[in-house]
Amino acid sequence: MAKDYRFQPKGLRSNLGWYDRGYLPHFDGGAVSQFFTFRLFDSLPKSVLALWRDETSSQGEEGKIRFRKNVERYLDLGHGSCFLRDPRIAEMAQDSLPFNHDKKYKLHAWVIMPNHIHFLATPFEDVDLREIAHSLKSYIAHEANKLLNRTGQFWQHEPFDRYLRNRKHFVSVIEYIENNPVKAGLCNRAAGWRYSSAFSKAAHGEWQ
């Protein structure tokens, strides 16, 4: 029977586990589905992020949820340069996500928002989160800066990543990703946002 790469049971261990790149905690658990968020460099000030983290760090799981919701609400307001609103850049970014599908990870859902990208993927064994995040962010930044005729920082240095606990969590994350443009007031229905897995499914059938 083929291995189900969509999620693994909570508590799966890997050689990496929890690690910190200096600002945000990350969990690399091998072939565990992960919810990634890449943010443009000016989409969310570090001072705001630090304030929220200080306010919620002592509140346990409830604090983590509050922190996440604060970030999601702020990003959906569309602050910053919103380079991903440019159709050329949104199309390029969207096309980059499936490139390593079935090579380094299974891609399950995505959305390109004006100032951030959400996607859900399951890394294959021996492919760590840093490799996935670095390769995608580097490629998109390089191509976007060429299109914009600019240089300099494109992304916030650290992405957000969150591992999925079970099938219910997996389904809810897909729903969140695909409905993000509706929640942000960019369209009336998920399939109406061109730069998303919801649109791709509606136009071409199931993504997988």
C-alpha cells in the first residue's frame, strides 16, 4: 500500500525535531504535513510581531492560537508593498510551488495573497523544511526582483511553518488556505481567486 504523505500521527520524531533560527520556533518532523506562510519584507513589522509574542508567550497553547490569529488578521489587511498583487509575480510564484511536487514534497493546497503566500505540503523523508523554504523563497525573490527592476530584500527572513496534528487539522488548513481571499475581501468565493488551488481545482479538476 502506498504511504499516505498527507499527515503523520502526532508525536512522530525526526533527527531535527524542534529548532530555532533566531526568532521563530520550527518543528521538522520528517514526512509530517506542514502549513507554510511566506511574508513580504514589509508586510508585518518586527516590532509588532515581537510585541504579540511577548504578550502571548506565557499563555501556553491559547497564547499560540492568539499569536497566530493576530498575524493572520494583520496580513489580510494588506499592509506593505504587496508585490504579489502584480499578476506577473503572482503567476510566477504560483507556478513555482508545484515544481518539486512529487520530488521533494507533496503539494496539497496554496494561495498567493497580495503580501504573503500560504501553502500546505508534506516533505518527503530526508528533505528538511529549511531546504524547501530556502529554495522557494530564493527563486521567487530573484524572479520577482527582475520583474520589478529592483534589488534588495523581498521576504521576511523567517517563514512561519506549523505541523499538522491529524486528518481534521489537515482538512481545516486546506479550507483556511483556499478561503483566505474570501476572508480578506478579495473575492466572493474561493474558486474565484485565480492564484490558488481552489481555482485550479475548479478549472481543471482535483489537484491530486
